[in-house]
Amino acid sequence: MVQGVERRKYPRAYFTVKDGITAVFELPGPEKFAMSTNILSLSEGGISFIGQREALENLTTEDEVLLVRLIEPQKLQFLQRVLIQVRHTINEPEMKHIVCGCHFININTDQRKGISEFVDNMLDPSN
């Protein structure tokens, strides 16, 4: 198997729905719709999540979403009220869900450091 070149600026931790890494997001629009959903990946630079098609089908690149808070795990509960911007979506008609990849806009230094420590520990639990 050929391995691709890693182009990401920050190491990233990946999760499955079974890992139970969940967050509450406030979606743009006049109603400020809030939803709770699963996180698929996390790095100092951004976050990706999956959600029901009906909730996310109108999101487009450059839309801003508010990460209200992370619910689980407790180690990430310091991530609150962080503005993120949609960079890409995976929106295939045959899928029940849509995947959104976003980067952080207003993350502070302490939050960035906390994410870095969490990701490092996920990638190398002996830390």
C-alpha cells in the first residue's frame, strides 16, 4: 500500500461513533438551530463531525458554526463557545449523514494547548 504525504499542520486524532466523543453545535440561520452529534476528528487546527442530512444539508463552505461545548469526554469540556468555519463537506446522496470538516476561528492559546495535549495522549497513550 502506498502511503500519502501528510500535509496537515497539526497531528489529528480520529474517532468512531462508538468512541462517544460528542459535542453541541449551533448552526447558522435565523433560528440558530442547535444539535448534538459525534466528533470524527480533532486537531489544534480544526474539528470534523457527522450529522443528520436534514440538519446539515444547507451548510456550505465558509459557513460559520458555533461549537457550543464538548459533552464527552470530560477532558475536552474546556472547548466552549468556539467559532468554526466549514472547509468541506461530504454530502453524497446515498448517505444518511453528512460529514463536515471545519477549522477553528477564535480558539485561544489555552484551548489550543489542551487540544494538543489530548491529541498527543490519544496518539501515544504512554505520554
